[in-house]
Amino acid sequence: MITLASDFGSPYPAAMRGVICARSGARIEDIAHDFPRQDVRAAAFWLREVVPYFPPATHCVVVDPGVGTDRAALVVEAGGHRVVAPDNGVALPVARRLAGEDPTPEPGTTDDGATADVDTGNESATDGAAGIRVWEVEYDDAETASNTFHGRDVFAPAAAAVHDADSVGDLKRCRPTDEWVDLRFPDPAVGETTATGEVLVVDGFGNAITNVPGDVLDGLEEVRVDGEPAPVRRAYAALAEGRRLVTVGSHGNVELAVNRGRGDEAFGVGVGDEVRLAR
């Protein structure tokens, strides 16, 4: 299976599907093509939450503000999955989730199956770190690839080849690398009576999803959000329509929400804004 995810909307993903269909018999599934435009962090968050529910597959991800520049294309492998994506960090959070959270990535393997002899900059490339492997992809037809549509001309062909290969290291156009752009979500500051974090993403319903772990709400009926009281509820509909609330989303983090409304507007927050919760 090959999944596709992008910020393209339509009809650009259809061209990617066509390229893959011409090169591979893989089943193709769409994750989403309406990620916020050029928002690498939002795409990384949603991939981390969605991809682990798929059986092992190849995932072609194109949220690529650097398209047409000298940024690399990568294959990142973890937990039986392979992610083909631009080297802007979008693939790393999901790779860490697939590998059991926060192992240190290491270069991929050579075509003979041996670990590449490169310096990862880590104390040990194998101590608990072998869950993630990374390769750089040499572009097919680099001279003729569109500078504005690497999704079609670079990532789709690479995804087809990676899917069909028994081992990524067998592919001549994939070479192990110890250089990649990382992306990590900020850690919240959690104390005995307060938790300070930030809004990571706002979903299509207007729920402001924070980086604060949901267990800070355990046993609470109410918290203060930036000084203002708000009820804690397990379900949006536990309160009357239009009432704002604090809840734990399906991702396990604290959400600021409104029953049948927009939590971001009701709480006056947006992506990147600090949120302070207090008992």
C-alpha cells in the first residue's frame, strides 16, 4: 500500500496517483490533501496521529515549502513503514512514534544489508537507536523535474520504487545519510497545580489542540485557562451548545473546545500561542 498526504488540495494529487499507477501495482490510499498550506509542523502532527493506524506501508508526504531548492528528498523507515518526504522534518515525528518514541535516527543500510559506515554524531548508532533509518533519494530525471511540482516528478516515482523494493538499501538511487532536518514538538511545563504549553494545531472543527498531556485533567471538573475558568468534560456535548470546555482529544492531549463551535475563537488562541492551565 502507498498512502498520499499533501497540502495540494485538488487536482494535483491525481497526477501523483497517475505516476504511481504507471510504475507500481500498489494500492493507493489518501490520508489528506488539505493540510494547512506549507505548514510542515501541522502535517507532521497529523501524520504522527494517523499513520500508526495503517498496516506497514509506504507513505508519500508532500508538504514542501522548499520545493525547487536544493533541499533533499528522504526515505525514513521505522516500525515496518517507509515515509518518502522532503527533508524538512515532516517525517521525523511519525517515525519516532512508529519506533516507540524518540529513538535517535541513524543512516540507512547499504545494498548488501550492512550498516553504512558514517558518523551519526551519536554516542552509539545502535544502542536503542536502530528503530529509525534514513536514506537520501537521488532524483529520477533531475534535469527535467518541475521546480514547482516535486510531488509528481520526485516523490511519487520514489514512493513507487520504495514500495516495490524488498529493501530500501537495494535501491541504487537511495544512499544512507547522517544529515537531515529534525522536527520536534515543544515540551510543556507541567507542575503540581499548573501546566503551560502551546497550541500545536487547530483542527477543522476549531478545536485548539495543545501539547499538554491529557492526564493533567485527571479528577478535575474545572480548570482556569489563562486565568479564566472553564469546565472539564469528557465529551463536547456534555454541555449546552455554544459552551466552551476543556477536554482530552483522541490524540491524548488537552483540547480547548466549544460544543458545536470553535474553541480557538472562544478561547482567543491560535497555533503557537501559549496556553496556561491552573487548578
